[in-house]
Amino acid sequence: MTEPSPCDLVVIGGGPGGYSAAFRAADLGKSVTLIDRRPTLGGVCLNVGCIPSKALLHAAEVIESAAEAENCGIRFGAPEVDLGALRDWKDKVVRDLTSGLAGLAKRRKVRLIEGEAAFTSATSLRITAPDGGTQELAFQHAIIATGSEPIRPAFLPDDPRILDSTGALALARVPEHLVVLGGGIIGLEMAQVYHALGSKITVVEMAAQIIPGADKALVAPLTKRIKDRYDLRLATKLTAVHPTAEALHLTLDQAGETSEIACDALLVAVGRRARPEGLALAAAGLAAEANGQIATDSQMRTSVPSIFAIGDIRPGPMLAHKAVHEGKIAAEVICGEAVQFDALTIPSVAYTTPEIAWAGLTEAEAKAQGIAVEVSAFPWAASGRARTQGATEGLTRLLTDPETGRILGVGITGPHAGELLAEGVLAIEMGADATDLALTIHPHPTLSETLAFAAEARIGTLTDL
């Protein structure tokens, strides 16, 4: 065991939040050590989450676009999928990005250590390397950024045919029949990938709609598309799984009526939970909440002055862009800057076909909180640009204050919705009203015009409907 070696800041977790915090603190002059259990930076998002899933979704979109090109008179033959080559391409995308992060760390003189960290006090920790060796590290400040892991219901048996998102992204094979447990963003994205590759898909969702966090009007076009392609079981629970050599036999419950289906793979995508295990928080004077998360203030400070927490292990949506923002705030606070987290909204995007993106207040949230809103919408069927892309199912919606017209929420369904949403996020953050959007000249013909058209619908100047 080596002697303690002090550093200004230690960051535990090399995901988007962790490496952003480490790099920002280094830029501000701190000596930084970044610890992660993986040999590469990027955390779940880059290694086994956001990035590889988007790579595979791109491949799925190419397959689907080729098939749908028949609508405009262009016909292609059936796709020939080289699963190994597709997997290699996805892995190369990840490799290129992780190696880039390693280069950025080196340039900033951030010390990287592979291993598991556990606190031994409020200013020290022990790092256990993959080979079992240990070292002690003393620090002035620490940032916990250990992320989250998939939730696995306790009743599920141990069977290699039962996958989580990491297993699904490994792309080991294309099952004949894949059942996806969970109709949220992760489950639907992976369903789209495997359907494009040839799997029969069944989606089992406990709620009455897919993507329960989004408004029903936004998910309606995706629901219709899914019903045409998948077996969609809403308001349905999985109650038992009985594996045999031939198949997984699933027992489903819908409103008290049971049914059984067989499949050769089950993807469990019912959410994620924070991962405080192994950190020995008690040794540092900390304790996690029942859900595994650690309470902080708006500056990312925990109840222990020397320790901060960001990302999935802190309350709030488990999204990479939230973690990045929090990581920079924590680093700047540690470096003496007067900053805090005061974002009005954290955007969400489902990278399905069509994409669904929303920010700010939803109709469901407004109703639950007793907030009066006025909804204005523009259907993409009336957009020239959307029609040229065959994207007539799209929709742009604004939720505004009935008295002031201030934009409280934005929702978009259609191609590139995630890219288009940024204007709405900025409008919410700047306190813009519908008139501000309506009087902003948008290029024509573009999908971005639909935001202006929805705003014009709100103030009564719309001429495109």
C-alpha cells in the first residue's frame, strides 16, 4: 500500500458529468485526479449508453428510410446486415470518442486511475485496482459522479436471454422474438434497432401510454407507428418468467386478466437507480437516500463541506446533459466562483422514429400543479418542409401563460425534434413569450418554422392554417 498523496480535487466517476467537472477544475488551475472503474472515460453514456445506442439507431433509420423510399418511387432490395461489421462500426465510434477524452485529460494533466473508490474519511479514500492492489489518496475536495445502473426486478430468474440495455447494445445476436419490458425511451429505442434488424417486437408497458413523462399528444404519432409494427401491450404488468430450453415463457397481467407469451429474449428497460454501493459513504459522514441518491444544495454541495455530488446520484432526471451542467458548477464552486444551478428546464429527447422532444412544463404537470396554461400547436401536415420529407405526422406544441403569453413548455414530435428543441429551451430560459418567437424570422422552408407557426397560432397571426 502506498503513502497518501494529496490532490486538490478527486472526481469519482468518469462519465459526462465527472470528466466535465475534472476538466473544468483543471482549466481553473486545480490538480485533479479522476477515478473510474472502467479503463476508458465516458461512463455509461459513452461506453454502453447514449453513444452506442445512437449509432445503432442511425443504422436502423437507414434501413427504415430505404424501405420507406418506395413512397416516393425509389425501391431498394432487402438489406443485407453484417452483424459483426455493424457491431465493429458501433464499437469504433465509441473507441474514437473515448480515446479523444483520454487525450483531453492528458493535455490538462488530469491524473487518471482505473479502480473502485471508497471513502476512508471526509478527506481521504482508498482505491482498489482491477488486480486487487490498493492505494490511498488524500484530497481537499471530492466530487461523486458514479452514475446509475439498470433496475432489475427481483423476481426475474438468472438467464442469459434476459438482457439489460448494456447487453442489448452488445448486439450479440438478433432474436427472433424480443419482448421489451418498459415502454420508456431506452426500451423503445432498442426496440426500434432490433425491429429494423429483423426481430419481432412486443412492448410491455405498465402505464397507459408509452413514454409516460411526455404529453399524450406528443407520443400519439409514435404510438400509431408502433401499433403498426409491434405488439404493444399497455397497462400491462409482467408477473413471472419461466425459462425453458426452448424459450422464455412470460406471464402478463392486464386489468386482472392473465395471458402468456413466449420469446427467445427479454430486454428489461424499466428504469435506472443511483449507484452509491461500494463508496463507503458512512466513513465520510454521508448517507444516501432510499433511492440511492445523495441530497445536495444548488451548488452541488452535500452535507459534508468537502464532498460534492452530481449527475445520476443527485436528485433529478438521469440525463447526461444535466450531469455535465452540474459537473461544471461543482468544479467552479470548488474553485471559488459564485455560481449555482438555476436552470429553469432540463430537456428530454426520445431518439425514436419519429423523435419526441420536450422541455419545461407538460400539460400533465400543469394540471397536477394547478397551473393554467394555453396550448397552441402546429401540425406538420401543413409544413412544406415536413411534406417534402414525408414527415406529416409531426407536431409542434407550445404551452404558454394565458395572461402574459410567456412560454412555459415546448414539445416537438418529428424528425430532428431533439435539434429543434434547443430554440424552445432558450426561449424558456430567457423568459420569452409567444410574440418573441412569432416575430423571429425563421428560414423557409424549414422544420424550425413550426415553432414560429405554433407561436403565431397563440397570438392569432397564423396564416398557414
